[in-house]
Amino acid sequence: MPTRWPAALFGACMVVLAVAAAVQPGLEIPLRLVAGLSAVAVVAFGIRRSRPDDVRPWWLLAAAIALSAVGGSAAGAPSFITNWLGWLEPAGTALLLLAYPVLAVALAGFVRRRTNAARDRAGLLDALTVTSGVALLIWTFVIGPRVEGSPGDGWIGLAMPVADLLCLGLLIRLATMPGRLVAPGHWLGAGVFAMLVADVAGDGTLGHLAFYAAAGLAALIPSMAELTRPSEVPPSETGRGRLALLAVAALVAPTVLVVKMFRDGQVAGLTMVAALSMLMMLLVLARMAGIMTSHRQAMTRERALREASAALVSAVDAEAVGLAVRTAVAQLLPGDVPHGVVLAIAITQAEPQSPEAAAQAAVDRATGTAARLVTTRDVDWAVAVRLTQFTQTLRCPMVLTDRPGGDPLVGVLHVGAPTWALLELQRSVEVLAGQVALALERIALGQEVARRNSETYFRTLIQNTADVIVILDEQDRIRYASPSAVGVFGGDPTGAQLPEVIHPGERNRLADVLTAVRGGDQSQRQLDFRARGNRRTEVLLELHCRDLRAEPTVAGLVVTMRDVTEQRRLEQELTHQAFHDAMTGLANRVLFNDRLQHALARGARDGSVVGVLFIDLDDFKIVNDTLGHAVGDQLLIAVAHRIAGSLRADDTAARLGGDEFAALVENVNDPGAVEETANRIFAALAEPIETDAKPLYAAASIGITTTPEANDADELLRQADLALYVAKGAGKNQWRRYQAHLHNEMVERLELRSALDHAVNEGHFLLHYQPIVDLAAGVATGFEALVRWHHPRRGVITPDQFIEVAEESGLILPMGRWVLEEALRTVAEWRRILPPGQAPYVSVNVSVRQFRESGFVDQVRTALQHTGVPPQGLMLEITETLLVKDDEEVWANLGTLRDMGIRIAIDDFGTGYSSLGYLRQRPIDVVKIDKTFIDDMITSQQPLALVSGIVSLAQSLGLTVVAEGIESATHRELLVRMGCPLGQGYLFSSPLGPTEVLAWMRNAQPIAV
């Protein structure tokens, strides 16, 4: 172990030095110096490793060792050195004597730290007594003879024993402190004691070497820090070891006297005096020991009674009291004395007591709580059989003279043990019996108070409860009715038959219930019954029946009745609200699905057809946005009433949420009847609906499906929703019936949307560019960016196959952002490669949803700044339908973009419902004529005149015209004669890749593919 090797090494070294000093007396002086300095180094090492709480006593101990080693070596130096240095011997003697006070201070420091500076007067007196005895011995046999033998030269021999006595007193004080002395304390005490013995004997070198070795070993033990920590045991004035030590110290003086008389031949009479003094001292010490033992037993019994009192105060029943009594008696008896405890508690008995028991109880009442010894066989047999191993028993009655319960005898406490132990225990048992009597009385009174409070509590509950509690006899007559019956029935029903207060239509059912309860059946013990209430109104009562005829305090049938009229009405209202729409009163989605399940089950049984109609109002959001939600709610309520009025009594109308309605048609034989229902709904909605704002026409789209298409509720709902989607896409305000191919188309559309989402995230798009050509010069002035989707299986897909899906799903926003940034990067690259005069602009199509996205203007501005393309190099194309919408925010953004220098173009002009008059009101720069007009321009005069008019009017408004879809030279010639400046189409080029555009720009001849 780490702590053993340094101690073993140091101890071995000190043994070697001691043996060498004994064998070679001439080497005592240097060996003493080496041993002392080694011990100082070891003490310093121990302090550094163990880190005691207070290092000062240990450093003082090291200083005492150093002074002793240096002083002893100097005082005993050879004569040739002392002759040369005359001051060395006196100085060494002074240092040697100084080591003793320093050692005494170190020991005092240990004592002070161990006692935590507490005032232990008894311990101090004990240490002084023992020290005085030792001083008498040393003076008589050591110091006295030295003083008488050499009175002038013996001051050093006198000083060292006196210093030894000082250290011995502190050592005894340290040893007699409370608590266990740790191993370093034993080593240190042994070393100091060895040094003192050697000083008295006259051979100081070996004694000091033993002191050095013991101090070093004490410092090397890890528990050396405990010597400077306070003891956790409080000071005690009593103890066998301390008493024995005092006895030895007190006998020192008589012993010295006897020795002196025998040795010096003193008068024989003094011998008797000394002998009697010793006898008296021993008797006094024995008496002190007895007093201490009695005091200790009294303290133990007082503590046991105090703990028993605390346990009895917290006891809640007789069992806890018995446990506390047994524990207390075990603590009152000394040691492991065998004993038995029986606590007999008096109880009220219906039968009279035996004469012997009555006489014994009378004696107990008369003696009170006085305990008396009785023969075990004379006590009650129930107690005697448990105490048969003891000849006598201590019997202590527990009597309360002022007991409010009547009989003052609470019980009897029996303790069986050896007779001598019972005699010592008598007074303590009497005190314990009094505490037990009070505890038992407190428990009994507490139980009685609790019982009475419980009865009062339940009586108060019955008198004030809102429930009606009645007790019926065998003839169903009300024997008792709680006061609350007056408030329910308008009078006291006591004496009446219970069926008389129940509604006549419920009496037979009530009779069956009461008969079943009397027969032991409790399954129908809580039912609702109608009854005649206060003011002759009908109330609904919840009855709970219980058969308590076997209970003597009741002896009847207990019926509890509660007025649940309002509760049941509220439950019905909550049930209605849970299954009906709060605003329209129609069935909600939950009730609709439930009735659909039941309708399908009936249809499966009788073969009837079940139809589901999904009805969605067209453009209802416009009503909310323009006229307000209040008007929208009026429209929804009116539509709900008209839909419900268009159905048969067997059908169900429901509002699924928002402007979505549904109709369930059942019990029909022909699917055509479901379509007739849809026509009736359209006819009902054809009439205008009056609202607070103005009359409104409610247009709706309807999706229809029937059970021939599916027999599952979820499948029918899905099919109706799909048919509604088709009706919406077909132009609204019409109905569509589900067809099987619609499902495949929808699945394909969903797959396309999922693939499109993946393509947007992975960047599977590319841009082609179609030139916009100056028709007169045949030179490209710009390029329109056209997005293509590089599908992993279908190859390159044109926008007409996925733009609509992108608009619906919102994927048009990230896609449009990518198209704008990619087109500007491509144009920036062209502008770096081509000469300045040939740099074209790029035209990018922008969705309406992009314009409505917050921050679109900043997005365009940031893209221009990152690519370095001037605003004049970008043209944005919008759809014609945007012209007729009064979205001021969109038009404000367009105005901001136009002010930046970006041109705005109307794409596919002529296909919508706008007119050229809108062009004057909007920030528009370019009009692009749709390809359909260009295609028919050669074969029909009307499209030719229309195109010519558009060109002329646009030029008069200062707008630039671009003709789309030019595929023949005739188209080009006609457009040039009309004055159309620009055009694009396959006559000039098909859409090209970015690098192909550069090649096309460098080729002087236009390319037609």
C-alpha cells in the first residue's frame, strides 16, 4: 500500500540508528542529529501529503524535534569542539530545554483542536490529578534525591523532569478526551512517554530517538489529519477508564508514604495511618463508582420514558401503544435482562365479570397507579400463560380518576422479569403506566369524536343534499323522505306509495325494477323515470335503488332520485351540436359519414341504390372578400336551406365545412334519381338570394357517385370528390358523375405533381430560347426563355404538360424564381461574348402567383444586381387575364418594375376577355398577339382584319407588337405590310439551347427548322 512503504522504510532507518547508537556510544551525538532531522523531514512530508485542517500543531511538533536534536547534539559535543567553541554547550542546553515548551504547545494545540475549544473542566481536573500523582512519584524518587545530592549543579536535572511533567499532563489530557484516539495519537503518545521515561531514568538519547521515530510514523499515517479535527463525542464526566485512572492517581500518596516508611524505617504507627488512608480512598472511589452507575441508569430511564412519551403521543391505535410500551420496558431494563410485557386494556363486556375478576378490578381502582409485585400465578390466566417463565410479575393498574367515560380503570400493565430488576423498575413503570392511560384515553376520545362528527356530517348532508333520498317498506310505501323531496315534488311524499309520484306510463317499469332489486338483481339500479314535479310539471328523475333491508338501522329499500331534466336537455343539445353544423343546422361530417354507413348497410340488404353528392359553391371567396363574411354567412345559410329543401325526407343534407356541402340519397332503385336530385339542387339555386348587401346568385359545382361504382363509404366519398374536381375543371356551375377513367387521370396527375416536386428540389429543368426577330431586317433583338422539364423516363416535357400542375401546387414559385435567375445568367454570358451592339434582351414568363408573392420586386432587383444585366435587358411577360383584375398591389409592383427600366409584355393577347382600353390604364410596353390569330390570317379575312386592328391601335397607344407563331413567309410578308415590327416562330428558329443561340446569332442567314 502507498502509506505502508514510507512508514516501513522510515521505521527501519530509525531502528538502525538506535542500534548503532547503543553499540557505538561515541556516535550518539551525530546519530541523534541525523535521526532528528530525518524525523523533521518526514513530518513535513506527512503534512504536505495529508493536508490536516490545522498544520500549526504539526509544525510545532517538527520544531520541537529539531530543537531537541540540535540542542542535544550541541550539548553533548566532544570536548575538543566545546573547548574551541565555549558557547556551544550552554547554547545546546538552552535549545534542548526550549524543545520541551515547544512540544507542550504542540500538544496543547492538538488538545484545543480535538475539544473544539470547549470548556471540559472535568477532563482538565482529571489530567491535573494524574499529573500531580506522577509529580509526587518523580519528586520523591528522582528530583528530591538529586537536589539533596548536588544542590548547586542539579538545575538541569531538575528542569528536565519538570518540563517532562508539563508534557505528561498535556499528553494525559489528550488521551482522556472523549472519542476514540486515532492511530497517530497512539504513536505520538508512546513516543512522548518513552522520552519522558528516558529523561527520568537518565538515558536521554535512546528516549529521544524513540520520540523522533514515533512522531515521524504518526505523521506518515493518513489519519494524522484527525488529530486536528473536533471530536464528535460530547465530553463525559463518567467512565470506568477515567475512574480507574483517578483511583491510581489517588493511591500514589499513600503508596509513597508506605514505601518511605519501609525504606527509611519510620514509626510503625504511620504504617497503619497509610493503610487506613488507602482503604478509605478505595471506599470513597467505590462509592463514587456506585453513584455514577446510578446516575447513568437514571439518565437512561429518563431518556427511555421521554421517548416512550413521544411515541405514545403519536400513537393512533392500541397496537401502536403496545409497541411503544414494549420498546420502553426493554430500554428501562439494564442489559439483556429477560422480560415479558402484557398490556391488558379494559373493554365493556355484555356478560358480568367473575367474582375474582371483579374483586381484582376493585383493588386496582383503589390502589390507583401504584405498582405492586404479585405472584405470576395470581394474575389473570390470560396474562399468566404469557409470563409463566417468571415467578413474580409487576402489576401496575392504569387509573384515571377524572375519566369522562365512566369507569376509571383503563387497563393494567404487567411486566415479568427477575425480582431484583422489577424492584428497580417499579417507579419507572408507574410513570409509564400513567402515560399509557392518557394515550389510550386520548385515542378513545378521538375515535368517539370522529364517530360523532361523522354522524353529524352525514346527517347534514342528507338534510341539505339536492338529491331525494327515500326509504321504502315492503309495500313500496315511502317511510322516510329527505327534505329535498319538497322542492322536487312540491310536497312531502312521506306515507305515499312511490308509484304515485311517478308518471303513470312508467309505473309498470318501476314495479319491475323494485321487484328485481328485492330479488338481488342490481343490473337495473340506475334508470331514468318521468315524474310529476313541482307546479305539476313533468320532470325526469334518475333513480338509484339499493336493498338495505338487512341493515337494522335502515330496514328497507333505499331509493335515491336526482332531477336530471336540465342535464338530459343539455346532453341532447350537446349531442345535436356534436353531429350538426352550428350555423346552418345541417348534419356535419361525422353524422353524414355515420348515416352513409347505415345507408350502405341497408342497400346491401335490400339492393337499393345509394348516391353521394359533393356540392361546392363557385367563387364563394369573392363574396367574402368583396361583401364581407357576414354576407357570406347569409349566403351559406340560404344555400343550406335550398339544398335541404331539394331533397326527400329520407335523404340527408350536410355541411362539410366552408362552402362545401354534401347530400346523401338513399332508398332509390335507379342511379338516374341521384342525377335528378342534382338538377333539383341547381333549380333551387337558380333563384337570387336576398342578402343585406344585394341579391346574389349562388353558382355551384356538383360531383356525383352511386353504389354501382363502389360499395365502400370511403371509396364513395373519394369518387364524389374526384367528380366534383372534374366539374370544377369543366367550367363550374354544372355536375359531373364519376367515371372510372377519371381515377386514372387523377392518379397520373398526382404522380406528375409528385415527380414535379422532386424535379424542383433536384433541379431537373433546362431553358430553351426562341428568338424574337425584327420582321423587316430579319435580325434577332431578343429571346423568349422557355422552360423544359428533363423527365428521367419521358424525356424532355414541354410547359403545356406541367405548368397547370405547378400553378395548382404552388411549385410555380420556386420554378419561376429559378427560370428568372437562370435566364439572367445566360444573358449575362451572351453579353460578355457578343459585341455590344448585338447583345439581345431576354423575355421571361411570370405567373400571377409570383406577382402576388411578397418581395417579388426585390427578388427581380437582386437577380439583376447579381448577374450584372441592366434592366433594359429583361422583359417580363404576364397573362392577359391579369388586365381585368383590380389587384392594385400587383399593378403597383408592375409600375415599380417598369420604372426600373424593365419592359412589361402581355402574352397571348386576344384570347381573354380584355380590350385595348385596358392597355391605356396599365403599365404595359409590349403586346404579343396569340398564335391562333396568326394561323387563320391567311385563310380568313376576319382574323386578318383583327390582327391589323390590334397592330394599328397598339401603335397609336405607343405599344410594341410581337406576333407569335410565324411559320411561313406569307405570315411574315402580311405582318410587315401591316407595320408589325417584331415576330417569333418556327419560320426563324425553334427554341435553342444557350450555346446554339450564340451560333445562330453569328450566322447571317435565319434558321428555319
